[in-house]
Amino acid sequence: MNIIFQINGGIGKCVMATAVCEAIKKQYPDSRLIVVSAYADAFLNSPFVDRALTFGSFNYFYEDYIKGQEIKVFAHDPYQQTEHVQQKEHLIKTWCEMYGLTYNGEQPKIYLTDREVNHFKQKYASDKPVLIMQPNGGGDQNLKYSWARDIPYQTVVDIVDVFKKDYNIVHIRREDQPGYENTYPATDSFRSLVVGISLSSKRFFIDSFAQHVAAGLNLASTVCWIVNKPQVFGYEIHDNILHNPFTKKPELKNAYLQQFNIGGDLLEFPFNSESDIFNSQDIINSIKKQ
């Protein structure tokens, strides 16, 4: 039987989906699992995935995987499930149960080969330990800084100032996102960034793809949360830092299935200023403990 598993969303969601792939294979061990997503590289080398395809690379897909064959199609979006809208449980659990899969606590898994590590590690060669950070996330969005998920600029500056002497700080970022002095930008391919995370001594992230990758590599990290919740998108392996209490009532006239827009709707901002969101020292203490 061919199982076609379609993931609609960004790279972090694809990394989470690696846990669903494991659950699928456990329940259907004799199936052939074909994953279709925007980021096939997240599934490379996985023992649970037989074929990973990127949207648009569908040459003869129907004839190869559907025509005249026994199939199952898993293509629904877990973000639309009641359990997720109510923030009742981890998304991976919701995702599995939506497809009738038994969830046994599967976690993301990323598989690197020695060849990949040897190829990319020169980009992260350093005379000091590496601290790798991702303070901004999201795909192509109108606002380059989203208060709902990104770490305020001054908070990041405070953190960099503490660690810049003893660590080379690698900053995972898009070209259009803000940079920081005393850091080295990393705008490489996904697999290269995964190698960078695997080689790091300390890690500081927001709820974006890097924290999912770190969990998939079994590397404890400091992860900061504003709108999203670690109970839904996070992992117990990490030290999850929650935002401070709101200091202003948000305007939620545009809110639909979730309280806040992850893109950072300006009207919804529930603080008097960005300095109210986190205490820099809490994050610094967490990173030091890694």
C-alpha cells in the first residue's frame, strides 16, 4: 500500500512531521510512505520515509503511486482541528490522531550522514565554542520583525554582549532580517544549518525551525515563547522561556481561530513596549546552564 502524506506549511512543520512519519510506519510497517511537502530535505535519510518529493516535482506521480494501487492519502491540516484550536495538546499528537494513528510520544528526528557533516563543518570551524541562535523566524512575511514570535532587538543585543567574548555566535537568519554586531550570519541551505546546529555548544532559539531541528538532534536548547505555547509546539528537552505577563489589553478584532496572528498584527500587541516582553537575564541564565 502507498501512503501519500502531504504537509502544507513551512520547514518547522516539516521537521515536526518527521515524528508523524515514524507513527505512520509503526502502524503500517509494510506500506510505502511518500511524503510531499515544500521541504523534502527535512526527510532525507529517514528510515521511515520511502520517497520525499517537493511540491511541483510530480512527474508521473499518478501513474507511479496511485493508478491501480492500494493507497491512503493523509493530506488534512492539523491546524484546523478542534484540539489544536483549543490548544489542548501537542500538535504532533493532534496530527497523528487526526489520521487514526496511535501516538506513542514520537518526536522529530533528523538524520545526518558523516559525508554531510564533513562537507559543511568547515563553515562552522571556530577557535572558540559556537553559540548558534535564531531570534527571528517565519517565511516571507510583510513585517520583517514579528512581535508575536521574534525576540526584541535590544534583548538579543544584551545576550550577544554577554557571550561574544567566549563564543563565536552564529546567527541563523534570512537576508532580509536584522543582523547583529559580533555575530556571523548563517544563510545557508537547510542541511548546512542542521550541521551547524549539531556542532554547536550552546543554542538560543525562538519557536521556529531551529528549535524543532535541535529536538530532532536531541540537543537541549533555550527557546523563547511569546504567542505560541511549548505545550503545543515545544519539547521537554528544551528550557522553554515564557513571555512576561501582558501589560496592555490587545485589540483582537481581527482574531479568528487563534488569539494572535503569528505574523505580528500591530493592533494586537499586548505590551506597552518591546522591553516588557522578556527579561534578558532570564534568557542569559538559561543559556549559561546548557
